[in-house]
Amino acid sequence: MRSTIHSRQSLLDIAIQECGSFEAAYELAERNDLAVTDDMEAGAELEYIPEDVTKKQVVAHLAARRIKPATAVSEQDVSLAPCGGIGYMGIEIDFIVK
């Protein structure tokens, strides 16, 4: 089975989307000769097998709602918080004041 990576998706996003849990990222990384922290390129494909799908209800829920998690940090995100790190938060970036 194959999954196409979309913009701003990380290996953890694909693991949740296709397998139902973030733990599957380790299997996906090994199967696709990647590190868990590697940046994913939009349009690339990852291989997985049915045995990797551990939480079918999660996969079905995301698929039914056409949800494709995309949590990778973009260049634009970094430019919005150039002083990021522990102890730094940006209003309207890291939290919203209501």
C-alpha cells in the first residue's frame, strides 16, 4: 500500500493518517529507509502494509472526514517566531488572546 505525502505532512502525520497511531512512524521510517525526524517532500510516496494499521477506527474517522494531518513547521512559521524556543511565545502565533 502507498500513501502520497501532502504539503506540511511529517512522518508522524502519515502514521496517524494511514495507521491510526503515531507509534507506526517507526515502522514506516524503517520500511521507507527514513529517520523519524526527516522532512517529507510533498508528492513523495511512502509504503506501508496492512499490518501497520493498528487503529482502524482512527483511520476510518480521518478518511470519512477527509482529514489529512499536516503539522510540519514551514519556513513561514519559523519566520513568524524567529526568537522561538523555550520561554518564548508569540501572541496570535502560539496562543490566541480572546
